[in-house]
Amino acid sequence: MIGGIKVIYSRIGEKADSVIKRIISADRREWIVVTSDRDIVNHAWTTASIPVSTGNFLKAVERNIPSYFDEEENDDSDEYMEPRRKGNPRKLSKKEKAIRRALSKL
């Protein structure tokens, strides 16, 4: 474990998704799960864990590391976009608040 980040590998023939689901289901605590897989995201929310997208995780890490290269604009047109929601656009949902809280811990 380095800097509070633990990397876990799956065994040969074992799917990483099933390992992630098993770990966050077995240990009932608030995990921060870095993933962009919708199935893992849904499973994390049901087990009181907080899924953080890989893009948001990268931004949080880059915020704490000085950049030595010029940043290029990325075309994220193929990335999943959240649907528009009703209600006050300035008020964050419970899930968005949890994600921000998790990112602030990184």
C-alpha cells in the first residue's frame, strides 16, 4: 500500500469485476472504488461504497502533482454523459456529494 492506495490483482482465470464486487461486498465499509464500469458503479452504490470515475480520479491525482508537459485538449465525445436532471441545478445530489467527499480525501 502506497499513499493509502491498495492495488489488488485477480488470479488467472478470475474476472477483475467479480473480485471488486466480492471485496466491497464482504467488507461492509465505505470503499472508494475507481472505475468507469457502470456495473461496478451500480454495485458500489448498493454496498455503501463510493464509485469515482477514472477521469475524476486522474484530475484529483493531477491536482497534487506538478505537470511537466503541456496539457492537450482531449476529445471526450465518446465518453458517457449523464442525463439532464430536474430540480435545482446548483444543489448536488447525494451521490455527487459523496463523490466530492471521496475525491477530497485523495
